[in-house]
Amino acid sequence: MSLLLTCHSLAKSYGARPLFRDISISFDDAERTGLIGPNGSGKSTLLKILAGREHADSGEIVTRRGLKLAYLPQEDDFPSGQTARDILASAVPHSHAEEHELLTRADILLGKAGFDDAGVATDTLSGGWRKRLAVCRALMQEPDLLLLDEPTNHLDLDGVLWLEKLLSGAAFSFLLVSHDRYFLQNVTNRVVELSSAYADGYLSCNGNYGDFLVRREEYLAAQARNEQALASKVRREVEWLRRGAKARTTKAKGRIDEAGRMMDELAELKTRNTQGGTVGIDFTATHRQTRKLLSARRVSKRLGDRQLFKDLDLVLSPGTRLGLIGPNGSGKTTLIRLLAGELEPDAGEIVRAEGLRTAVFGQSRQQLDRSATLRRALSLNESDTVVYRDSSMHVASWAKRFLFRPEQLDLPVTDLSGGEQARVLVARLMQQPADVLILDEPTNDLDIPSLEVLEESLTDFPGALVLVTHDRFMLDRVSTQVLALDGKGGAAEYADYSQSQRARDEAIKEATAAARAPSKSVSKQEAPAPAKKRLTYMELRELEGMEAAIQKAEAELESLQQQMADPTVMADRHRFAQVCTGADAAQQKVQALYDRWQELEARR
């Protein structure tokens, strides 16, 4: 294990507002680090500084000699008119490799990333495939340290799982910014949080995200106890001072100076312990009592010559929380536009309750006028007054609820970060009483504290909810049912996300087995296969009980996954970490049983 990069006393401010200060931290070649923190804490800026894209106000960065560092920014920028192969080949302009070697490496990487055609034009790629291409471009540089800023943005669930598998088996070290809690849990062995709530400006913990939650809770609890103890000392010193202490002796003067130091320390502790405010999210429902708010009957929709879904039946009632999943291009956004009344189906009908009120959060954020000031964007009536649940309040008070500072009110929306723009949309959505909430990728750019508050609000919303998100944690916690689109006209309904993933894994196994079957028969014709070793008596007994063993293991896994989504478990950091560890072990056990079953069946 050797150090790759070390930061000494890094500081960065924008105007009078400091992002971070005195950050001193190192990264070695065995670490897979997740970088988290509230919106505006400087995570993306720190990555840009480490990548050499920006300069720190003070401090220095020391890197290992010959370090190969690659950087994946949030937004993917490719020259127009080029192919995926061209993009990868040009990623290493000073390479000593021959052109055909670079092209071969590019084709291999693109194949592993799921590209069917390495010559596809980048201008035709969706956001998810552009993100995959950007990851491949970074990998072409064969980095020792890879910096990734929100790498799961724009990826569908299949894309997130692909990236998760890639990073889990990576030979290089990486530092990634992400708010995807399952992703952090599965790929990292160290978590660092930037926050002014910590004395050093950050908290670093070895282990996965579950381990970090336990450590953070312990740290903050100890800091709160320290504040209470120091407050008691300060009260005693204040009483002593009030009794008329004279600074005529060296001892008395020293005690007065020490009292002043403790007061300053207490003020700093109080400030740190009150940091980390969360967004106040609480959607407004109309409390309509209608049993069926919306029903779709045998609905079909095509996109050009491609069937997105066919004969789809769907009912939304109060309390329904529908998670909508599927690969990019499978029709998720088309379906929610149909439900919102923005499109009409090719066949079938959508019946809405009389006077149905629908509120929509669009992933492209087209509802935002980016030239408007924050003051105007926060209010639906574009005035200094916001009406929420029949009560009026000043826009400054409304802005404070969403963690905006007074000096930001006259900034144009375009100057806000992605997370801040998402909070503006949520603030506007909350002012609209609704029977049905439709949220298309609401988690993009939101920090983890905001995600937790959003989940609480969605769980408490009494109307119907349609949720499109690649955040598996939110899907598991919020959804009461999951609809999976395959993009080929099919749709399947599941009780939760975990059940949909088991069905997906089974389908992949069956497809893989079917694809291998012809090649096996050809090989048998060409040369007789060696005789297989027959099963022993104990192996036969094991095979007979394998199905029951798998069912038991899957039940245990499902129970643990349900516990992970239980708010009471999540509130107990120690228990949450134990459940996460148990779920990982249970998943490995299920996979091992399936592998063993396949082996025994093949030999039989």
C-alpha cells in the first residue's frame, strides 16, 4: 500500500463564502473512497482541484511521481461528429501505442460497456450511454487514481449495476462523489464527508456507507456531550466573573483568559452542532376520498417503429406509491407523460377522476426559467409572497426552509448548483395541492440529507405517487409496488425492487443458458465430451434439498432487505450497519446456492 495523493491545508472560497478550509487528507492505492456532503459543501470543487481543473486558494497537493490520474466530470462533453471509437482513441493523445492497439483497446472497452456498435455516432447517444462512454474514456487512460463526480447521474438501473460491478472489480483506486446510498454501500471501503459540522471540516471513516453512519453518529453524539460539558464549565466561570473577579494577580488574569477561550470554543461547538440543516419538504394533498384516482386500461404506445408497451393495465388509488423502472429508452418518461395527460395513447384509454389534480417534477427541469431570479422562481405567482396550505409567507422565509441564504434571492437560477435547482423545483411543487404526484428522477443532484427528508415526505403523502428513479434505496423505502418496462412492449409488476431484480437475474441466466446450448451441441458432434463424474449419494441428497435451501436463503435475504427500508431500522445506525452487512452475506449465500445447484444439475 502506497500513497497516491496527499492534500495539505487546502482552502477554497467563492467570494466571501468559504467552501472548505484546512483540508488535509491522503489517498492510497488500496482505497475506494466515497465523498459525500451537503449541497454546497465543495465536493465537486475539491475533485476539480485534485484533477488540476481549478486552483485552491491556499494549501498544496503532493502526488506520487508518475501518478496517472483521470477525471470524470458531472457533465459529459464530446466533440460533435465523432464516433464512440474515435472518442476513446483520442483519450490518450501522447500514447506510445500503435493506432491499431488503441482501437483494439477501445473496442474491448466499449464491448464490456454494452455497446453493440463501436462506430456509433456520439450525437445519437442518450444520456445514459453518453455516461457509459465517458467512463470508458476515463478508463482508456489506465489511471492509478480515478476521480468520478456523480457517475450514476443519467444512468438507468442497468447502467448503475454495470458501473457498480466495474468499480467493485477495479484494479485502480478511485474517489467518487455520489448520493446513491446503495452504490456507496456496495463499492466503497472508505467514506469521507465534507461538512462544517466537523472540527477538521471533514470526517473520514474506513469501511462502507453503513460503517460510516455508525461512526458519524458516535462522533456527533460525542461532540454534543462535549458541548454540554463545556457549557457547564462556562456557566461556572461566568458566575465567578460576576462575583467581581479582579485581574490584579497573574492567577486571576490567567483564569479570566481561560474563561474567554472556553466561551469562544463553546460558541464554535454550538455552531458546528447546529450545522447540517435539512430541507423542509412536505407535499400538499387534496385528501380526495375517491377509490380510483386514475386507471389505465389496455394502454399501448409506440415510438416510431418500436413498441414501448402494449395492453398495459394500471390503477392509481390514494396511498399507491408506484416505482417505475426500466432501461433508458424503455418508455418510462413516455408513460408518465401519458399519465399526466401530456400525451395520448395509441390504443386503450386512461380514465381520470373528475377534477383530478396532478403535479409533475420533470427530470429535464423544463419548468424552471433559468433567467429568472431565485426570488421569482420560488413563488408560483412570481411575487414576494408564497401561498402554502392556504397560508401566506414571505418568499425569504420560504427560501430559508429550502436552505437558501438571503443573499441568494436575487441571483439568477442559472447560477445555482444542480442540487439547488432541484430544491427550487421541489419548493414549487409543494405549493400545488395534488391528488397524484409524478416525479421523474427527483434525486439527481440532491444531497443525502435532502433525499432522506424527501423519502419521509413521499411516504407520508396520502395521494398517489408515480416515481421514476435509479436510486434503489429510495425505491425500496418508498414504493408499494414496482412496474418494470423492458422497452420491447412488455411490462411486469412486482411487490418491490428486490423482487424485480431477482426476476431480472433469472431471465439473464436463462438467456445465457439458451445462448450456450447450440455451441455445446456443436462441440459434442465434433468431439465426444469426457465422461462426467457421477453424483455421490450425499450429493444427490444435497440436490434434492437444494430448492428448499434456496427458498429459505431468499426469504432471509428478502427479510433483511425489508429491514433496510424500515425507517425504524434506519434511525438506529448500529442496527442499520448490521442489517446491511447481513444482507450482503445473504446475497452471496443465495448466489452460491444457485451456482452449486447449476453444477449438480449439470453433473446429473
